[in-house]
Amino acid sequence: MNSKIIPYGRQTISEADIEAVVSVLKSDFLTQGPTIPIFEEKFSEYIGSNYSVAVSNGTAALHLCAMALGVNNKSRVITTPLTFAASANCIRYCGGEVFFVDIDPNTFLLDINKVRALLEKHPKGYFQGIIPVDFAGNTIDLEAFRKLADEFGCWIIEDACHAPGGYFIDSKNKKQKCGNSIFADLAIFSFHPVKHIATGEGGMITTNNKEFYEKLILLRTHGIVKEQNKYKNNFDDIAQGGWYYEMQELGYNYRLTDFQAALGISQLTRADKNLERRKTLAKRYDTAFSNSKIIKPPSFEGNAYHLYVIQITNRLDLYNHLRENNIFPQVHYVPVHLMPYYQQLGHKKGDYPMVEAYYEKCLSIPMYPSLSNEEQEHVIQTILKF
Ligand SMILES: *Cc1c(COP(=O)(O)O)cnc(C)c1O
């Protein structure tokens, strides 16, 4: 067992997944075809949104959301520095300016009081949007963010990449599933192999807004329209036949393939079971570390446990110790504002002390459904002996 590498996260592929992909490979469709709308419908059912739009990856999902919301070079958008860079980059793709707000060190999530303080420093309308992230699977209270966003005329994109199946409890004591877009305008997911549902590369946007949905469908395929009743051109000189199509907007090729969608559908059937396994693993870690110096992540029922992040003072030594024992932990994340690209835009060390203090100590230890009890025990013992 000790010779096998135990990563911090990995995909779980079943025989049924393989069969689902092979059956599409034997069909007439490789790129976007009839399997895409099936995946979208099943995903909406799982998440509880009216609409889903499958795209080529989570970053493309963020980009299309920013476009659908009209982000441009006058836009100012707030997000957390504790996320994958893509959450901020989507604003830059559209020319907008990114404003980071520090995290609440107890939840790792965007600190709503600090967001309010920033919003209140400027006239209403100065900021256009907020992108909260359900970091590590720890779910954000979007009801509170919606109230705040409405006060200041902002939209919300929920980056729910870490939290499919996770939920928070709203003020009426109701479970609100991540990405259901009841409080957010749009939400996005990624199907990268370390995420809960894997399609290789892949992403999904969820929304309850029909206008956004139609816009996203258009932007996903070059802004091209093929339905005759939607044409804007009106030729009286050249007769147009079935070949005709119109590009009405500057869109992209952000399509998902049909065989990836087949993998996604098959993976989705095990999503609840896999989430339960993540919760069981988290409880076992919680118990194992209860009498140690290790700071544990927030523990609550709606946590989707994409990551299990511990905090420890001698992080580098523990990291090296685990690597020597074939356990490959990871650090999530190097704060986005410290990336040279963002520093060059004016952000600097010292700007967000909470996330910087967190970054000195955080370590993501193995958390994925196929991690066996024996493997987890080996991880726990290796950490505790250190
Ligand atoms: C993975 C991830 C993304 C980007 O998804 P890709 O599919 O890799 O493009 C964006 N935001 C967060 C929080 C992520 O974890």
C-alpha cells in the first residue's frame, strides 16, 4: 500500500461510465449532439435549477456568465482571493476590474461584512456584481448575499465548482442547494477530474432566468442562430435554403462533446453516494484530529467536502513528510491577488491579511470517494506521527 501514491483528490470511473462513453462513441454524434440536453436536464434535476447549459469547462462557464451579464471595461466586480484564478479571470476576459475582499477565517468564505463595507464606501452603481465561491465545499449563505446585492444593484454569479450536492439552510429553515440559482443570477460548475463529477474537461451553468439561458446557448456556439423564425437578415434577392445560418453576436466555441456528456450522466447517478462517502471520510478525519494541534475545517451537514483543508503551523515540513510517504497533499490556493498578473494590476501582499494568514498554514489532505478506509488510516497515522 505504501508504494501506491495517494493524491489529494482524483476521479472515480466505473465500468458503467466506460460503457456509457463507448456507446456514444459508436453513435453518430461526437461533438454536441442528443446527449447534451439529457445531461443538462438531469443536472438541473439534481441541482434544482430551471435551466442548465453544458460547456467545455468551468472557466468557459464563468466567461459566458460574465458576457451574459454584460461585463465590460467599465465593470467593477467583487470576488474572493481564496479561489482558483478563473473566478476572477472571467471579469478580466471582458475587460472589467476585479476587487478582492478578504475571507472570514472561520468559514474560509468571502466575508459579507467586509463586502458591505466596500460597497458602502462608494455610490450605488459603482459595483456591478459579486462572485462568491463555495470554497472547499463549504457553502456560502447566498440569501444574505442576495439581500446585500439587491441593496447595491449587483448581480451574483455563484462559483459552485466545489459544492455540487452541498447546501445551506436559509432563514425559513429550508435547504438551499448550491447552484439552484434561487438567490444567485447564475451559478457555475466544473467537471475537471478532481471535482465531484468528472468529464475530463467540462462545465455547467445553471440559472432560473430564461433570457440568460437563451443568451448562453447562443454564446456557446459562436453566436450562431439556425432557427428560421429567429433570423434577423431579410434577403429579397437571394433565395435562402436549409444551409443558411446567421452569426448574430460574437460568441465562442465552448461546446461539450456528447461522449463527455454521457460520462457526466453516468457520474451523476453516483453523485449522492459519492457525496455521502466524502462526508464519512470527513467525519473520520474530524474524529482522528480532535485531540491534536491541527485546525480542522468547518463541520456541518450541508458541506460538500470537495477538499478537506487542515491548518498547521509547520506546513512545509508536513507537506514534505507526506510526500516522502507517497501521500500527495496540495495547497488551495495561492491567494489570487498575489499572482504576478494581479500584482501587476495593483494588488499586493498585505492587502488581505486573513487569506494570507490562512495561506501560510493550509494543506488539503486526501479527500475523494474511492479513498479506502485503510488508505485514509495510513494518511491519518502518517500525519499524527509527524
Ligand atoms: C476548477 C475550478 C474552476 C475552473 O474550472 P475548469 O473546469 O478547470 O475550467 C473555477 N473555479 C473554481 C473554484 C474551481 O475549483
